[in-house]
Amino acid sequence: MHTHRRGKSHSIRPAEPRAPAWEVPDAARIEEMITEYAKEGLTPSQIGIRLRDQHAVPLARVITGRGIGETLADKGLVSEMPEDLDNMVRKAVGLQRHLKENKGDKRNVRSLELIEAKVHRLSVYYKRIGRIPGTWKYKSVVAQLE
């Protein structure tokens, strides 16, 4: 978003969202695995990766009719902080620690500003949809303590 580079190489989703031709577990078993992995402490993206790599399930939504996040919400296992917002806050905290030790690193001062802008944009979105409380506010000092 903030760079002039072309982006990262990554795996892509299946072109056609339909059940795969090979043998996959049924919907009940997939929801059971999602619940097990969530209780182990995995995030929704990690659960999706594990389902893809270990159980040959390309998309849980195609088989179960619901996404991993929806399944976790129904079971009451969703975290209070959305995964992407939590990752951005952790990235900002790590960069703040780096800047505390390396005062002359001007390039990463700008990177921290950009990351914090993303945190603020994400928080506005999640407040609007009711995923986080309306009183939640990102503060760099508070984020370092968490």
C-alpha cells in the first residue's frame, strides 16, 4: 500500500470456489478440526493453512458453507482483538523497540508512521462494524506494555 514495489509472492486461492474432486473430510469433521485448532491457540489464518497443508482442504467455506471466522464466532472462540489489527499493533511495538535502541534510524521512523496509520484505519473500520469497542484507542505507550 505504501511502497512502490510490486508486492510479495504468495499462494493464491483456488480459481473456482467448489468442492475439490479428491476425498476431503465432511463439513462436521472440518468444523470439529477448526474448533480443536482454535483451542490449541491457533489464529484463523493458521487454522486455514493447517487445513490446507495437512488435510487437503483448499477452502473451508466451500465445504462447510461458512468461513473459519464464522465457525469460531458460532462456537464462541473468537478473540477479542481481530487478527490483522493485532498483527499490526505487534509490528508497531517491535518497531518502537528497535527505534528506542537505534535513534539514528530515520527510515524506520517513517515506517512506524505508516504502520500506525494502518492501525488507525483498521480500528475505525472495526469500530464501525462493532468488532472492537468504540472506546478502543491505539496508543504507542500502551501498546508497548501489552
